[in-house]
Amino acid sequence: MDYDDDIQPLWEDSCIGCHGEGQLFQLTLDLSAAQSKAALVGPTATQAMMPLVTPGDLTKSYLWLKLNGTHLDAGGSGSAMPSPPGKKMDSDQLALIETWITEGAN
């Protein structure tokens, strides 16, 4: 799996409207091509005391919980993602993100 070819297009398709360069929520999470991987792998989520992405562990990856609407169970807040103006991810797209995280988020 290649991050730039397989994962970045998912952010651009569903998330960049809010979390792209110069967008409303860019200050908390910039998913533009130049910043997304560094913004996701390592930093702690602003809505919960857990990393956004923990390589190899879906249950400790707040991004995964937000995408699946289970973030409140982990002490998070806000709504599931993506929300408008992006479009919801389908099961194939979520499967790509699941694979990316479980295989080490490289």
C-alpha cells in the first residue's frame, strides 16, 4: 500500500473541505498532501487523550474511532467524520484506512 496513492486521495475526497490548507479546521488537523501523514501519525487528538493514529492498533487510533462513530465511547467529542462538506466514506474506503493503520501506518 502506498500512502500517497491509496490514502491521501481519501482525505482529499472526503476531508479536505474542512481539514485542508486554509480551511476552518486546518489549525487542528491539516490533511493537505504536504502535511497529512505527519499530522496523523504521532500527534495526540485534540478531542481525546489518545494518538490520532497508533500504527498497528485501531483501538488506540482516534481517527479510526471518529471514522466509525465510536469516538464517544473512548472519551472523545464531536460528531463522527467525515461530516459535511465532505462525503461519507464507503466500506471499501474504510477498509483501505483500516489496512493502512493495522499494517503500521507507513
